[in-house]
Amino acid sequence: MTYLIKNATYIDENNQLVNSDIRIEKGKIKKLGKLSQTKTDQVINGEKYLISPSFVNAHFHLGETIYRGFAPRDSLKAYLSYTESVASSEEKVHTTISQLSIAESIETGTSTISCARGWKAMKKTPLRGLLSYPLMKSKKLIKYYKNDLFEETLQNEEVLTKNKTQKVKVGLWIHSLDKIDEERLKQVSKILTKNKKIMLTIHVGETKKQMQRTINKTHLTEIELLDKYGLIRAQTNLVHLNHCSLKDLTTIANKKANVTLCPTSNACLNTGLPDISTMQKKGINICIGTDGLATNDSASLLEACKFTFLLNRSANISPKALFNMITKNPAKTLGFNNGVIKEGKYADLNFFEINKPNLHPIKNVLSNLIFAGPHIPSKRMIDGEFVFTKTKNIISNFEELVQ
Ligand SMILES: [Zn+2]
């Protein structure tokens, strides 16, 4: 379909409000400006909307939603042991939970996610994503890996391309340095040296204890250990980073690795908060992720921006910087051509009703979107097509699982 959005008010690549027409063709933003209606399948009156790029969630867990509202929040250890004790390893169960998590993401204006597995559930949705192979020992994954999970994944490089589609990239996901030994790290390093574009995701410095355990074991910080094996790189997404040294942040900046913060989840589990001011000063590419929905508990990235500001008050992060952390920056981290309204980018757009009282005064629209919520888009476009979520069946299948 070819769309022409007439008189649209949108957030441009510099995060300024602009008024012009937007032409959508073959899934992309073809042209911006004063445009003619010729050869257009559908003309949309843009005056009713504030249009933003759709959001990119740089860290998400599809399967954790099943524990929302009742998993303990006392500590990361308590949370992980609880979820491990009640986990199901059935692929069908994971797919059902994933469908709910995906629907919720779409509803809140997210077009792109980064998480572990979920390929089957993603096939049925319009979402884009980086879906990675989890390299960890967990009860949840027993059926997923028939024999040894590293043998299955790392010895068989086919897995790096098997589930790849036009919208889905495949990466590797190390849960944390607690769950992997140095021999395995070497194997990961070997694979990634050969496959430079493959993204590596890892939880790092989530808790102080986690940080200390690696130092005690190896006499290196987590970042030093990863760097020893060439794993601090532009295709690495370091998640959390509440606890690390200044030297570590310099290494991350020099190696152009990416950092994804999940302050809402961190505050929920009381694991600590990141030093965003220093990260910003060092020019690190910072993203915000929601983390799983049992420790957040919302898939809304706008809400995650608000908490990031409030929980890290001393960093005084501007609305523009916050907005970049859920659009441009994660699009760069995950390598997707979206996150900004610009000619040639994917037409992944959110349409917010411009006449909602909580968007006004519209002088600082990014601030209003982030702080005066909730804001849920009334229309969402992914890949140049409007997307709709039919949640009735998804919810009833999900509720059956919870029983
Ligand atoms: Zn996580």
C-alpha cells in the first residue's frame, strides 16, 4: 500500500516538531514535505495526530510475563530462584506467553524488541526483533536444548542463520558471567570473531554481588574479562551495568559497545542504579529496556523513560536524550533501519491523538509524551502497514496457563 499522510505533525530526526506531508511506499518513508496525491492508495488526514517513530525495546524477556504480579521482588536471587522453581520448559508454553508479551509491546507503541528465543511467536506478528540463543543452564531450557546447550548452539553455526527472516535477526545471549565458564567464553569469542555482525547480549553488573563474584574468581572485572576475549565490541549489548568501574566505562566507550539500562526493573528488585551521567559524558550509546514484565511491570517504553529520569535524578537527563534512548540509540544497537522519521527509514510509526489534554501545551512535546502519560498510540504502523492486535484469544490461552 502507498499512503500519503497530509498535514502531519511529527517528531523529526532532530526531535523537533515539524508539520508536513509524509509519503509511505514499500514499507519505507519515501518522502517528506509538501507532496502531491498522485499514485496514492490511501490519503490520511494527519491533522488529528502527533506522529512519532515507534519505539525500540533494547532489552526484554518474552517469557517472564507469566510471573507478573506474584513473583517476589525482594532481590534478584529471590526472583530467579522462584521463577526457576515454577518454570515450565515446554516450548508451547513459552510461545503462548510470548504472544501476550508481543501484543502488549505493540499496543504501547513498540515495533522492535531484543530478547531471547521466541521465533515461533514472532512469526505470527508484524514486530521486528533481535531474537538470541540463550547460552545458560536453566530448567526453562531443558527441552529447548536436547543435549548440551553449548554443543547444540556453538558447535552448529547453522543456528545463527536458521531462524533469520527479513524482520528477525539472530544473536547470542549469555545470561551472565555467573552462568558461563572461561572455556565457554572462549568458544563464544571464536564464533563471534568469525561472525562479526552477530550481536551479543549479556546481563552485566546487575547486582554488586554479581560484580564481586567475577572479581573474586578471575581477579578481573566483568568488563575486563569480556574484553580479554574480544567481547566488548560495537555488536555487544551490555544490559544493566549498575555496578562497574570508571575504567570499565572508558573501555566500553573506546570499544563503542552499547549499554541498555533497565532502571525500573533495577529499582523493583533493589539491585542498584547506573551512573548515567558518566556514561553520557563518555559518549556511550545508551538505550533503555523494560526488562521482563514481572519486574517492571509495564511494556511501555515511555513510562520506562519517566522512571529512568526520576530514579537517576542527579543525572538530569533531558527529554530529548531519554527519547533517543528508546528510538535512535536502540535502533543503532540492534542494527535496524528505524527509530527516526527520515526519508529512507522504515515506516515504523506511532499515531497519538493530538487533541488529548495531556499532550498540551505542545511546546515541549517529548516532555509531555514521557512525563504526562499514559500515552498509548491510537494507530500503529510497522513496515508501512497499520497493525492491529487481536488479544481476545491470546488472553484466554494465557489465563489458562496461569491456572
Ligand atoms: Zn534481563
